[in-house]
Amino acid sequence: MEDKLTKVGYITSSHGIKGQVKFKLVQDLDYDKNLENELFFIKDNINFKPLKIESYSIKNNTCIIKFKDVNSINEIQTLLKKEVFIENDNKLFVKLDNYLNYKLSYKNNYFEIIDVINNGVYWLVKIYFIDNVLWIPIVDEYIEEINQEKKVIFAKSIEKLRV
């Protein structure tokens, strides 16, 4: 069965006493669709337990999930620290590009991206620029284009980010 499933994250801990859990995505994924009524498969050694999502919320980059027919903290104990999978053809999540594999182009010069972070609102890439380190937000104000095929980010107006 595992060949028909894709790992998307894991259950980190309980949340409250009414059967809710905290869910953590794997690093290269982000939420793309509404999770309500979707099916997660929880891996328990070699078996996969299907659970339907009744409701969810995302607060401070933490996803809180309530599964259908799981109503107490006692019922979720067997789910804690378990890997979570979805069916391969289910497109609940999008794969994020890792911008560390990209170059940044600015005024026909190429800069190596040395670090990447997501501040919860947008991605930022870090480069060595002239005489200091520069964090560049991946937003329209500073980015002209992202060429995913060539793995190049084309920047504009980044001088004003220098301090």
C-alpha cells in the first residue's frame, strides 16, 4: 500500500482534550487546498489507518486537526509521533522549490543563494552583495521573474535593501 501513498508530515502532539492533534508538514510542502473531509493515512509500523479530517485550523505555522470519530485525548494516544500519508493522486499540498538550489541574477551578475527562510508570509533568500549580506524578500517589489527551469531568480531594485 505504501507505494500508493506519499508522506506529507507527522503528528507531533495532542492539542487539548477533545481529540485534536498538532500536524507538521515535511519541509518541502505547503498547504494548497482545504483539508476538511480529506483522508489522511496514519502509519503504525506496517499498517495504515485511514482517518477523515473533520476540521482543521492553522495558527502560527501549526496545523491543528480534528479527525472524525476521534473525540478524546485517550483516543489520539496511538496517533502521536506517527507519519502521515495521502494518496499519490491527491493534490492537497504543493511542493515548494528549495531556493538554495537557485542563483539570483541582478544587473547581469549572478549571486549564490547562501540561505533561505520563510517568515510565515513570504520566502527570503540571502546573498553576499557588494560588501555585506543581503536578505531579499521573494515579493513582486524585488523579484521580476523566477525561472524554475533554469533555477534563476531575477531581482530588481535590491540596492534599497542595503543597510
